[in-house]
Amino acid sequence: MNINTFSERLRETRRSKNLTQAQLAKLSGVTAATISAYESTDNKKGCNPSLDNALKLAEALDISLDWLCGSIVNKDKIDTVDFLKMLVKLNESSRVSVDVVDIEDTDIMGKVFNAYNLFSEDEHWNNAQYCESNNIPPAWDLPLVGFENCHISKFLTEWQKMKSLYDSGTIDESLYKLWLDKQFSDIEQKEKEEEEYQKELEESLKQGGE
């Protein structure tokens, strides 16, 4: 672990989320004094974080532990699980609706009911009133997003089902979060195995061409 990188990323991320050290301490269970020491970049003895504390801080800030600890050099790179965690977090403040459609179906637009039904009757009415008062045709712009990554596609399909059960009160928060953690762990493991397989395949092809 690069302690200077850890310190800088911890401080920058905390500030970007508008959290004080005391607030982050409450969220993570790591004391404010310890966080203050971690954010110092003068390499003082005792400022090197334990793995347990680093994990607590990464989870509280909703960021990748690898990135926080400096294992990932490219800050702009977002791993699959990091992206999915951000999407789940976004759902807490903005309603996220997911539907699965057959893009080969000629009646595809007639099947995008889930996205349309994301809005209530009042919201549709307000939109119509707004368009009328501004002399513009009433319409909704609904973004459609597709993913080539099979892990993302599978997660979104299953997540929509679990989210519906959680939102309706059929399952409680602990079970919902347990399911999410299991999905994230499985995806990380599968992608790691795929990466290792790809490296072995490339090495085999390289040796075969020599």
C-alpha cells in the first residue's frame, strides 16, 4: 500500500462527499483522530492503516478498496462492481427502473412499459401542463441503455426483482443487503477467473507462435 496515495485519496474522497472527519468516523466506525492521522501525508509512525480500517473507510465512502489503497493506478477506471454499487446507491435518491427487452423485436417500443410507468399519473399530468404552457408538444425523453458486459446485464435483471421485493416490504433490509453483497462478491470472483483465463490463453498463444 502506498500510504501517500491512500492519504490523498481518502482526504479527496471525503471532501468530495462533503463529509467531515467526525461524520466519516460515525459512518465507518473508525475514530476521527485515526482518520485525521491517515489523511496526514508526512509518513508519521502509526499512520499506516490496518486492512480492517481501510475496508471500513472504503465501504463508508462507497469506493473501491483497491483504488483507495493505490492498487488501481487509473482513477478514471471503474470496475464492474464499483459501477453497480454506484447504481444501487443512486437508486436511494433517484428511482432507477430496469426492464429486459428483445432488441430484435419489431414492436420494441411497445414493450418499454416499465420505463414509462416509472412516472406517476401526476408527473405525466404536470409534464403535459408544462409542455402546454410553453407551447411545446408533450413528450417524455426516456434514455435506453444497453451493456455488453454479461455480468451487468444479469445483475440488473435479478436486481430489479429483488428491489421490487424489498420496496414492497416482502424482504427486509438485511436480506436485501446480504443478496447484494453475494452478487458483488460472485461477480468479482468470476471476473478474476476470466481475467486469469485470458492471461493464460494469451501466454499459450504467444508460446505457440514462437
